Amino acid sequence: MVKKEDGQSLVEFALALPILLLLVIGIIDFGRVLYIHLQLELVTQESVRLGGLGQEDGSIRSYAENHFAAGDPSKLEVAITPSSGSRETGDYVTVSISYPERLLQPLGDLSIPYTVETSSTIRIE
């Protein structure tokens, strides 16, 4: 006797589709967060270079906010150690920048909070 299996492939596809979509969304969103991390790394390196050339904390912060193009620059948290008043030639200055982001953002309330953090150190000339 021959059985009709017309709907079997449709049911299998319906079961596999959510997993496939979650995988595709995850890959795309991971690329987006990786792009933000790379952009933040570049801004951190250039900002610490300004600190190594003797610039003040305010100009370092404004440089970081003006040149961060991968998100909302008002959410950046820039930490500079030591502060501009206590830096001398030969010391090291460190700039740490963090940016709050959400993994799997297309899922809305199910997204995962994540903080992208970068840091760079240079000797003051």
C-alpha cells in the first residue's frame, strides 16, 4: 500500500525554519557588534595618541565622540588615566572606552545586553 507524504517536507521545513532564521540573525548581528568593536578600537588608538602628544582630557574625549561613527557617540564612556594635571613626559597614559550594545538586537526584548570595551596605552612624549 502506498502512503501519501505530501505534507511531510512542509512540516520538516516549518520545524527547521526558526533555527535557521536565528542562526542567520545571529551571524549578521555578530558582524555588526564586531564592526562596532573594530571602530571603537580605532578611535581608542587615535585618542590615546592625542594623550601621548600632551593633549588635555577634554580634547581627547571630544575626539573620541566626534570620530565614533558606528553608533550613538553620546553613549561612549571615556576613561583617561592619569588625568591631564598629573601627566608628565615619560609617563604612560591609558584611554579606555566602553560602549553599551545589545546582542541579537532584532529579537527585541530577548536581546542580550553587552558592553564593548577597548583600551590602549602610550608613552607621553
